[in-house]
Amino acid sequence: EIYFKTLYQNQYFIFLFFSYLCFESSKSGSSKRNKVIKLSDITDIQKYKVLSVLPGSGMGIAVSTPSTQKPLVFGAMVHRDEAFETIFSQYVKITSASSSSES
């Protein structure tokens, strides 16, 4: 079941499934730019402003995992706040469920 799917700037899709956040680039032509991130592997998720010099633009989301040296940044998001709230809400549900099952 897809909880969230959106296309940004005709360049990439973000899909949110029950336990996964997926990024698919329509421009890359290579699977190297496509990402599948298990929500339980995320160590941090934040709203991110890619271009701080331009007011109101450059909105994105930064996602950190143990396997990334730098956060993965998904930018050029028109409805960034809505996407963030949906992703973060599901992330909290998944991490809360895994924490309570471990105790």
C-alpha cells in the first residue's frame, strides 16, 4: 500500500510505503540514483533548505541513515511540508513499534 506518492519538478518521485521510503529519478537512467530506505534504518529526518540565499525556494527533506556519510537530500519540493509531515508521521509509527517490540 502506498501512503504517499509525489512527483517533483518532473525529475523524481518519492514513494512512502508502510516501512520504506523510496526515491526514483526519472532523469538518471541509472539505478545508482534510485534509493530504497527502510524507515527503521533512518537515524534523522529534517526539513532542509537547499538554497538558503533564495527565499521560499530550495525546500527539501534530509534523511540520515547509518550507511550514509552525509544526509540524503531530496530537494526542489513544492509541497515539502506536507511530504515531511506524512513521512515523519509514518517514521514515528514504525520506530515506536520497533522500540516497543524490543522491550
